[in-house]
Amino acid sequence: MNAKLLRIGLGGFLFSYLSMLAATSVQAADIKVMSDSPLEPALSRVVALYHEKTHNQVSLVFAPSPAVKKRIEDGEAADVVIVQPDFAEDLTKSGKASAGDRPIIAHVGVGLGNRTDGPAYDISTVDKFRNTLLGADLIVFNSVKSGEAFANAIQRLGIADTLRPKIVRTTPTGIFEPVLNGKGNDLVAGTIPLIATTPGIKLLGPLPGDLQSTLTYTAVIMANTPQRETAEAFVKFLMSAQAKKTFAANGAE
């Protein structure tokens, strides 16, 4: 091949390569997703898969459902919001979220944990769970939905009044600090993914039997999103078999 033909060949290859890159950059899009905090371990991994398949960038913001709702109502922009159904309903009624289908993305259970250097209590039965709670020095849980689920569980066990002096209720993000700074025989109740992934804390297990209560999360597309097509595709991906498998592997089924 002479030099002229070689230059033509290389030029054609370079043009094709640059065209491919340009097409990719045009197709890729950025969206912002605000989600309830317990989904962070699972959703972060699902988003990594989504980016690998689509090259779209997803900016994730995590906060408790009430805080997500308030931030949206106060004017913060997002393309997709993943919260508990009642908060999604409120956002739709206020016109912040689009009306229409709100697919269920995942369910998260409530569990019990303690410090990693604490005893490995067996809470697999209702009796063992009750005895573990009665023997604790401190029991910490939050003031929102997962905390209410735990409060209902100890009420059903008939030990709520007995445990009252040991109970500390905090904000959703404050449940771990009292246990991490405690004496070692302190317990934290909360959503299973957050307990399982918090440094210094180990998951003892889910609430046993019919004491278990799951939190449901649904995805809604914001009414004013400039990336509606990408937002819809992202929500559709959340419902895919691959995404569901990843959610389940990270405590959100």
C-alpha cells in the first residue's frame, strides 16, 4: 500500500472512531435521582450497572423519605425520586411528580444490630429476640417508619413499658452513634441494608416471624424533568431482572 492510500485508510478509520465517540456523547445523558437512605447500598450498585449498559450518568442523593419530600417541595430539582408510597402520593398531588404508574422498586426489612465487638446474639425466634432486648443496656431506633415498625414489634411483645428506660429514639441518621459510643451491650434497630453496611456495626438478623415489617419504595418521575425519556428508561431499568437480582443481593428485595 502506498503512502497516499495509507493516509486515506487511517483518515477513514479516525473519522469513524471520532464519529462513534460523538454519537456516544450525544446519546449519554445525566439525571439526578433522590432516594430514601436505606436503599443506598443496593441502589448504588444498580446505578453502576445502569451506567455500564447505557453510559448515562446518575447523580444520587440520599436522605430519609420525609427529607426528600421536603427538599423537592422547597424547590430542589431532580429527575426521579424513590421514596415510600405515601410520600410519592403527596408529591404527585402537589404537582411536583408526574401522575401515572409508580412502580414498586424494592422492599426493605427491619433488623437488629450491635457493635462488631459485641455478643453475637441469636434472635432467630421470638423468644430469643425478646430475651436479647430485655438483656440490653440501650436500644436505639429512629423516629420515622422503620422505627415505628420496631416500636410496634415491642408493643406486640408486651415489653414496651419494661424497655422504656433503655430506649433512645433519634433522627434516621443518628441511630448508630449511641451504639458505637456505648459500652458494647447496646442494640440498634433499623433497616437491614443500613445496619449491614455501617462500619463498626454487625447485623444480628431480621425481626423474627410475624414481627417483621417491610418498607416499600416506589419510583416517581418529576413533572418538570428536562430528561423525561432518560428518566423513564432509568425507572424501567430498575424493574429489570438484573436490577432486581442486584437489589436482592444487597438487602432490598
